[in-house]
Amino acid sequence: MKKYETESIRNVALIGHMGAGKTSLSEAMLFITGLADRLGSVDAGTTVSDSDADEIERKISLTGALLPLEWRDHKVNLIDAPGYSDFIGEVIGALHVCDGCVLVVDAVAGVEVDAERYWAMAGERGLGRLIVINKLDKEHADFERTLSQIREQLGSRPVPLQIPIGQETSFSGMVDLLRQKAITGSDNAVQEGNPPADMADAIAGYREQMIEAAAEAEDSLTEKYLDEGGLTDQEVARGLRVAACGGQAVPVLCAAATKPSGARALLDAIVNYLPSPGDRAPVTGTHPDSGDEESRPPSPDAPMAAQIFKTAADPYAGRLTYFRTFSGSLHSDAPAYNAIRRARERVGQVYVPRGKGQEAVPAIPAGDIGVVAKLHESTTGETLCDESKPIVLPAIDFPAPLLAVSIRARSKTDEDKLGNVLSRLVEEDPTLRVTHDAQTRETILAGMGDLHLTVALDRIQRKFGVAVERGEPTVAYRETIRGEASVQAKYKKQTGGRGQYADVWVKAEPLEHGAGFEFVDRIVGGVVPRNFIPSVEKGIREAMERGIVAGYPVVDLRATLYDGSYHNVDSSDIAFKIAGSMAIQKAVAEARPALLEPIVSVEVAASEQYMGDIMGSLNGKRGRILGMEPVGNKQVIRALVPQAEMFTYANELRSLTQGRASYTMTFSHYEEVPEHLAQRVIDEKRAAREKER
Ligand SMILES: Nc1nc2c(ncn2[C@@H]2O[C@H](COP(=O)(O)OP(=O)(O)OP(=O)(O)O)[C@@H](O)[C@H]2O)c(=O)[nH]1
Ligand SMILES: [Mg+2]
């Protein structure tokens, strides 16, 4: 691959609801650019992107695939993200390092719930955005209906750059509205011609909308349009680029990925309308020592700053680290500095994927994305930089897990390996967490949902050869407080020789939902010596992590250390840690503790006749119905339901509707568990611990 300037790079995430056709579309792009010698298919398990055994088996994407390709003297770093919301961590990682995205929407199913979610995430991050309406060749495809869903559900202004010629089985290509040409045939043998005569009105109407959207994007274009009543093709393109980058309007393209049709025009649109890394404002981070803000421009000559967005365990190559260079250049066989760990890394050979293979490169300059094997220290979210110009870029915000299962190795030998395997798994996937319940002696694996955990357990078996059994699902309850309490805790022990002494006063107050934990040090006059204060905090944190009332982590709480006393000889770190732990346990117990449970947002789609039964069953699960609306020939019910009630929903819904309904479930927020149920949860957890003893 030749060398590309920052302006000629496009980092683009392909996002969308599960099964919309992202992988098929990526495969089509690889095929027409010569990086795949034949057009692979998801159904046959032959795509470049879905190449893991578990992706092939399930026919869905489970990880984001980095697929660099070259088009019209540009380098396009495509990241084909999974659609299934359990794998949202991969979407977040991809959006973090991309400047633009393409939302793929299924013309049959329309705009679905995860499309809405990922679209909003891309918008919040200020990415340039395009939409492709795919599967136009499929029965029940509807271009116009999808456009109105984009307007209503995504709250965006769709501006078609193309309109389909025919639809469903009669789909034969599209009209390029800017050039007013019909593009037919498959992508590797396209034919251009005059548009069908009966489409003249539609073309004129959509073309007008497109020109207006371009004119409104920039003041000078608006003026010209108003004065002269038109714009040149170049001006339209310029306006569309401004609109796509700023979000005022969204260029929409057409595709039938598996034909393949639409991939060429999509690549053109990516190059023409999405931003380059050079269009980005400088990245900002902090200096690891002073904490002062630092910024780095997207220029290959500036000091280096690169961020890791993905870590993968490759059975042959070992640990693979995917990174984007935001500033400067990350060179092969050169040192790099991880400022947060204060560690030097030896970077080996850097490379970029190329189709199913890879290509070694001397460096990854600002704006580009690359891979390196066998870094020892650094993991996902961390920054690599010049040691003389250290910077820490903001961490990538991955969501906390929602569902947990207990796991157990099948044999003693596997048990010995399990710990190591789990830590590698967690390193690969920042949305997985492993905890050990010291009291029940269980290992708990927590993730984003059932499929996420199933895939993780399969990987333990398949990739690392360790056989594991899965226990009962457990809800990731949390504890919090509703009131305040100020308490004293004194830890004092006098056993021959040196004793132990620590005395602290701690106040606990509730914080708003999602605020986490805050420790405030209000000690004056050295009544608790400076050097012991971190131990108090540590004791508090550890007790909160273990849980106080029911053994679930305590969240959304501020602990203020405001008084205490010490002993010249007997006070120690450990004594203050124990006192901190005792204090928070006492304070939480007195501050009206409450249990929180995860609430999921559920969307069920089925035909009208099943609506009554579906609503009845959701109501029976403490669900709150938010609304119902027709989508295509179905009704979609939206509801908020406690996750604890939803474990067997797949089976229930199947029997309620003879398998004719589908549903999606995504985490929404935490809510207090009603009092009468909370006691039961606490008792059950206690009983489980008793049993293990
Ligand atoms: N008829 C038709 N089928 C398509 C088209 N695009 C994709 N498909 C089929 O739709 C299914 C899902 O396609 P994928 O490319 O895996 O979709 P995806 O968006 O990558 O799915 P996830 O990664 O699992 O979210 C496969 O069976 C494809 O063959 C299309 O344009 N027309
Ligand atoms: Mg896919």
C-alpha cells in the first residue's frame, strides 16, 4: 500500500442493527478494490470480516474488523462493527477512532432499535455520517418508508444521492441524482445509461431536495442558490460534504450488498463526503504529571500520540494491539511510552491488514490506523506517546456489564488454567468482567448479555482448550443509600508487642444515579496523618466493592473523612484501612440502604393479533409499556422491564406467538428494587453464601 497524506485518509465505522448487511457491504468493497479475489458471503462463511470460527458458525459479526482499502487515491480504513447490542463495546471502540461512519439500514426491516442507538452515539461524538439503505433487492423492501423512518426515528434529514430503479425482485440498480445517470449491473461490471423515462418526475423532485440541502449547508452556497437559482455539481458536492460532516443533513445511498450493487458509489461517497483526520480539531489529553491539558494536532510531524482501541489474542501471533495515531508517527522497531503506566514499550513490526493477509509498514502516521503484535504493558484505551512529550488521551468509555453467570472449570487441570485464560479474555474485551466471590468461592463472569457470555465461554473452550461449566444467571444488582449518616469507627488491638490503632469519622451521602464513588478528604490539623488517608480510602473502596447489605457493589455514594485520631506507635496503613472499611459498613447500614436493579428497554415486534398477550405478559413482569406503533406490517411495543424478569423471555415469547415475534433488549438504567422484593434478593444471596460454607 502506498503512503497516504492525512488528508487522503478516511476512517469509517460501518454501524447498524444486527443483520442489516454491514459485513456483506464490506465484502463487496474489498472485492471491487481487488482485496478479495472472489465475493465472499456471510451465509457461506467466506467473508474477510467474519473470519473467526464463532462468527462463521453463528453467521453474525462478533468483533469489529479493520479492513483498510484503497479507492481513488485515498486510503479508507473501514471498520466493520457488529450489530448485535451485546457487542456494543466493539462499536464504541470503532467510533472512538473513526472520523466518520456509515449507518447501514435494512430496507425491509427499516430503522431498528440498535441503529437508533449507534446513530446517536456517532452524533454525540461529532462524526460525519452517511446512510446506506441496503437489501433493496429483497421482498418487501421499501425505500420511501425507510426514508421517513430516518426522518422520524433518527431525527435526521435524509438527502438521497441516489434512488433505486425498481424494488424487491425487480431492483436493477440506481439513478445517480447528481450526474443523472442510471447505474445498473453488478459492481464489478457496472453499466451507465440514461435513467428510465418514467422516473423523470421522481428524479427531478429528489434532485431539487438534494440541491436545496447542499445550498443550506453553507452561507455562500445559500446566497448563490437564491441569486442564481442553481448550483454547479461541484458546489452541490461541497455543500453535501459540509452537511454530512456537520449533521445538518445526511446523504443517503442505495445498495443490494450481496449482488453486489452500491459498493462503488458508497466508496465514492466516503471519499467525497466524510471528513479526513485532518479535518478534526487537535486531540486533547492531560500531562501525566501535572494533569494540565495538552493538545496534539493531526500532523505527522508533531509529537506522537496514539491510542489503543482494541486488543485481540491471536493464537499464532500472540497479543495484537490495534491503535490509531492521532498525532505524529508511530514507527516500527522504535520505543514508545505509555504515560499512564509510566512504562516504556518496545514496538516491533507495525503492519496493516490487507484482505485476509497483512502488510508490514515502516510507520503509522497521524490519522492512520495500524496493528502491532506483542506489546507487553499496554491495553485498550491507553495512549502511546513520545517519552519526552508525554500525554494521556481520555479513556474510552465502555459500559459496565449487565448480566453475570457463575462459571466453573470441569477438571482440576482446567481450573489451574482458568485464571490465566480469563485475564486474557478480559484484556480482549473491556465489556467483560471477572470477579471472585470470596465468600461463595465462585468465579463470576459478567458481560453485556446472554449471547456475549455464551460466546465468551465458547472462546475459553475453543481458543484456549479449557472446559468450563456455566451456572445460573445472576442479575448485576447494586447497592446504594438514600439517606446520610456520620459514624465513627475505631480499630484497636492490643496483643503483646506492637498493637494496632486507627480511628476515623466518616460521613456517607447519596450521589445522583450513575455518579459512582467520590472520596473527600476533610482532615485538618493532621488528626489523621496524610500518609494514612489513602489507606482509609482503600478500605472504603474495598468494602464497597464487596458489598455491604447484600454482597453487591455499592455505588453512587460520597464518603467524607472528616475526623479521627492516631497513635504514634500503633497506627499503620493496615489499621486505617480496616477502620475505613468498618466505618463505611456502619455508615451504609445507617443511611437507609437500597438495592438497585438493571432495567432493560425491550422492543417486541409482532402482528396485531398478538399485541394483547404480549402486553399482558410484559405487565406481569413489572414492565412499563411506553408505547406501540406500526412498523411495516407489524406492531412494535416498547417497554421498560426489570432485567431479572427477562431471563426466560425468549422461550415465553416463542410459545405466546408460535415463534412469530421478535424482540430486542438493551440496557436502559438502574432503578430501586421495590422493598418487598429487595428483601428476597438479599435473603437469597445470603442463603447462597451459607450453602457454600
Ligand atoms: N437479499 C439481500 N440479502 C442481503 C443483503 N445484504 C445482506 N444480506 C443478507 O443478510 C444477512 C446479514 O448480512 P450481514 O452482512 O451479515 O449483516 P451485518 O449487518 O454484517 O450483520 P451483523 O454483523 O451480525 O450485525 C446475510 O444472510 C446476508 O446474506 C442484500 O443487499 N440483499
Ligand atoms: Mg457483520
